[in-house]
Amino acid sequence: MKKHKKMLIAFKDPELNCFANKGDWLYIARKKDTKKGLFRLPRYIHFFASINGERMPSEFGVVKNIDTPITAMELAELDYKSRNKDIQLLTDETVKEYEWFLEKVNVHPEHTPMAVTWFEKILPKKERSLRLLLIKNKMKRLIKIL
């Protein structure tokens, strides 16, 4: 399994709807993850959750190099542990989702801010999927923080 040298990292800034602690690893929030009443988002925007026991929400994350490279399986195990789920429930298909996430993150240079949105397709049938986005011009303030 491929090892990845970059990860999406949290920075704490309540004004930008980022409530995870600085340095926490982030992954796309699951259906049971909540924003804990801290902020509201438009329907088309999703959020990340920190991969620790708190599962704090963040609207944005930043690509950073990590000291120890990580595989998709290791990331999946960390996420499952943070959600108090049994690691035995992991399937190859689930690990592929984590691999997709790590590949998308590792394509970008360090200090790149990212967000996650819903991508809706109506024709030929109605589908809804998540998409990782690179944040550019709208995030000048965020780049100053980094």
C-alpha cells in the first residue's frame, strides 16, 4: 500500500468555522458527525472532522507534510478508532475512499487550503457526491494565518 507524506491539518479559527485544534488531522465528516451547533453552512458545502476523540468540525484544512508517512489503511484505522467503531468492519472499498482522499491531498503543495463540497448531478439520474476543493482567491485571510 502506498505511503503518503502529506495530510490535511486543522488550524483553529472560529471566524472561519474551524474549531478543531491546531495540528489535528482532518478527514471528511461522516453522516453522524455534527457541527455541534457551532456554525451553519449552505447546503452545498460540507465539512471536515478531526480524527481524535473530540471529532471537532472544521470548514477548511491545510495541506502539510507529516513526519511519518501514512497509508490509507492506517488513516482508516485512526478514523474508525476516533468514531469508536470496530476496525474489523473495514473493507477494501472503504480503504479505497481513504486512498482517494490521501491522493487528492498529496497532489497539492504544502500550505494549500482545502474545503469539501457536495457535487450534485441531476441527469441522467440524480446523484450526489463529495468533492475536495482547492481554495484560492476567497481565502486571502486564511493564507495570512498560515
